[in-house]
Amino acid sequence: MATVTKKDLIDRIAEREGCKRVLVKRVIQDFLDSIIDELGKGNRLEFRDFGVFESRIRASREAQNPKTMDKVFVPARRTVKFKVGRVMKLRLHETPADIDAATGLAVESSAKRKPPVSPGRNDAAQ
């Protein structure tokens, strides 16, 4: 599995769209900065089919230093929760045989698969 950096994404988008790399970089950085600003304000960000970002408060707790075995108090802190959207969930459940290695895009298979079923869901009710 390869690591894709922000620079890699900028280069791909600039090439695909025929835009200057500097412009794409500015737009992506503004987008990321906006996400950080909104989460910092406590707002929820919803990108349909992609996912939802939410700022949550993690409760304070008592932890243990594994080296010294001393008890340590960990204060409450804000963290970000991400819930995967529908299209991303479907893409992540594709098998490697369904993905073209050269392009990284999904390949149509002859047999249509059912989407993953969540636990506790009553299939008879559908």
C-alpha cells in the first residue's frame, strides 16, 4: 500500500484538470483550513456520500504509564470523529480484483454484489 501525500494529490488534480499547480494547491489548502476552522468552532461538516466530520469531547480518564506502572490523569480533550459516507463505504468494500491496478478505479464485474449489511438489520423486512 502506497502513501499518497497532499503534493501527490495536487499534482494529479492539476494534470487532470489542466490547471496550474499553484492554483490547485491554494484551493486545497483553503479547503483544509476551512475544515479545521469549522471543527475548531464545534461545527459538524457533512460531505454527502463522502462522510461526516464531528468535533467530540473525549472524557477525562485515569491511565497507566506502562514503563513505571504509575497512575496518570488524562484530562478531557476535543477530538475529531469521522463517519464514513455511503460511496466511500461501498468503495472500501470492493475486493482488490474489482480495482484496476493501473488507474485505481473500480472495474465493473459481471455479477452485481449486494452492499454490505449492517449487523442487526432485518433482511426479511426489505
